[in-house]
Amino acid sequence: MGWLAGWDKRVKVTIDSTDITAALANFPVLLYLSVASGIDPDDVTFIFDEVGANSLKIAVTEADGTTECKVEIEKWDNGNEKAWLWVKVPAIASALDTDLYLYFDNGHADNNANVGVKESGPGEAVWDANFAAVYHLEEVGGNPQVKDSTSNDEDSVANTSDPTAAGKIDGATEFIAGNTDSTTLTNSQNAGEGTVEAWVKWDVVDGARRPVINDDGAGYLVLTLNTAAVANNHVMFSAFDTIANWAEGITVLNVGTFYHCAGVYKNGEVTRVYVNGVDEGQSPAAMTGDLGGVALALKLAKWGAHYFDGVIDEVRVSSVRRTAAWIAATYESGRDDLVSYGAEETPPSGVGMGAKPPIMELLLAGVLD
């Protein structure tokens, strides 16, 4: 197994194949670093002990130990020894576990080429062209914009004064019913098929409380994750076309609980709704209207009089119909139940130490005395 030149420490990260039902490509995996991380859970705070507050002193590679992956740092909280990283993994197998290596070395130069914060070049590279928009949704400061992590830069055109809140993944946004400042975002990446997803916690589950809406401004084409009293508080998903039918889930929603909700659509096919990674239902009939080429406006927390009341986290819009395997793996990753961590490793003799002064390398190698 190779070792990335110039790095002095690493930890093995293993993606559990039992949660991967079909091979995935360019999949964003969450690495949550803390005292209790991953499936087991594992204490990986030794990473913070080494690099401290500088989150660019890391690298993530594929299983060969040398091919680097792109990494977006959603948040690096050195004081509390917690971090949320998104890693673009080129290939994840379903028959065997997939390994990664997370390198960390305070003496190494900043890894600006492959690691970056939200809206940096490396950060945006985590989200490939199939992602139309990605919103992590902890936007701090006074009346902040909601920022898109993809290179499409579909940031909010209207600010929100709704407060930040504890999310499923780092922070999130608390939307208060009746506020007129629900967030409107531009999303013109529609290609006639797609996926809408989010982690959602309802504070109220009566009536039509709609966290994520995608429409053309006239209310004719609407993509929404929705809970309604007529549906017995189930998650619903619809792509409104000439027949305007709904796919309805079976999970009964409880207040104060996060659910991963996803809906998929494509012209000529039924729409489907997923709750916590499980396919829970399809629309009565296939879509008969092609949404391709329509400029859609993505809105959070309001459509008409249907205000959402609760917390929304990790909203993603894709321009492809995601597979059941993709959605299930997204759920497992989001709840930090997809990966496990090994012990801290140091390089074999003669490998690493790339950032050390040359005289030190000579002394350690026994060339000087």
C-alpha cells in the first residue's frame, strides 16, 4: 500500500459495503471527525492534536494511498475537536469495502489544491455536474445569504433572518411559520429529470407544511417535499404536470425528529418518494409533461400559504434521477453510519517527512552524526 509523499500521519477510513447496494461513482462521503465518529464509534481527536486549527493540513486519498480526493470543509471546530468534511470518492464498490486514507501533518504545506472551504475550488469540485445545487444551511451572521456549495453558485437572492439551529449535519436553519422571509434561490439547472432531498425536522406536522419547493413562478410545475393532514402526516413528493399526482410515503412523521426525505422524477416515469433511505411509494401514474428547459425557482419553507415550521438541513437538488442505492447511501452517510476509522498510522522507514528540514532528514537517516 502506497504512502502519500511528505505526510507523516494518516488514518484508514473504511466505507462499509453492507450499506452499498450498487456501485457508486463520484459519491460525496461525509467524514465527521470527533471523539465518537462513524459506525463503531471511534475517537479520532488525535487529528486535531496534530494539526490544530489549520484544516488545510490534511489530505484524503483513495485506497492506493496516493491518489488524492477533493475535500470540502463544511466546518472545522478545533476548540470542540469536531469537523465535518465532504469527500468526493470516485468509485465505491458494493461487493467489497472501499478504503480511503485521511492524512494529517502540521508540518506539511497547506493542501490548497485538494482541500478547501465552502465555495473554494476544491470544495466545489466535490459536487460534480449532476448536482444543480447543494446547501449546508448553517449561514451565520446578520441576515446572511444561503450559499450553494456547487460551482453553479446558486446562492439566495433573498436573505433570511430565520435563526441558525442544531442540524443533522453540523448546523442548520430554523424556519418559523408565518415569516415572510422564506429563502428563494435561483435554480435553472433543470433537465427534465431530477432529485430533491433534504434532512427535515418538523415542529408542526398538521396541514401542508412544505420545506422544499421548486416551481416556475406560476405554480404549474412544483417539486416539493410535503406533509399534509390528508396524507396522515406522511412525506409526499410531486412533480406537477398535466396530471399533478403525488407519491406518498408510509412513515408517520413525529415532531422533533430529523428525517432524510428525497423525491425523484423523470418525464414518462412515475415519481418516487424516499424516507430515511427507503423507497416508500410512487405516484399513481407517470409524468406526462416534460420539465426540461424550464427555469425553476427553488424555495425553502413556503409555497403560497403553506409555511413550513421547523428545521431544514442539507438541501440538495440534482439534475439526474438518483438511484435507490445512491439515496440509501446518502442517508447512511448523513447519519454518520457509513464509515469506520482505524488507528493512527506513521509511514514506513524512509517515507514521509517531506516538510522537515533537510538536515533533520539526514540526521534521522544516519548520514550525519
